[in-house]
Amino acid sequence: MPIYEFRCVKCGNIEEVLFISSKEEIKLHCNQCGGEEFERIVSRTSHFVKTSFSSGEGPSLTSRSCSPGSSCSTITLPGYTK
């Protein structure tokens, strides 16, 4: 059951909506101004990486050049395999 975030076009207030099914229709209204026109926004996410490991083996960060003038980083997590 995904939770989506929508921004009110009129006042900028952000509303979260839980969708029970993909066929569900919901009539949105802003709790701040009563507006009914919204735009979907990309939700923020958070990630937690444990910083101390009993085996002494922790995550490692590898930096490399991706293109001229820029760099990319790859994080390797212990116990994760593709």
C-alpha cells in the first residue's frame, strides 16, 4: 500500500495519501486552503547504514571518475550480493 505525497497548487501545502488499491479513486482537498488542484511530488526517503560491525568488516565507499569533471561513488555493504 503506497503512500504518495501531493502539493497543493494554490498554497503549496503537502498532503500524504495512502492508496489501498491501484483502482481506488480519491478526491483530494487541501487541509490548509481547501484547494482541489494538486501535483504529485517525489517523496524523500531515508536510509540507515550500521556503522559498527561485529566482524570488523564495514561498508566501503569507492570513488571513481564518471566523466570529465565529475565523480561517482559506490557503496559496498557487507552481506549484500547481487
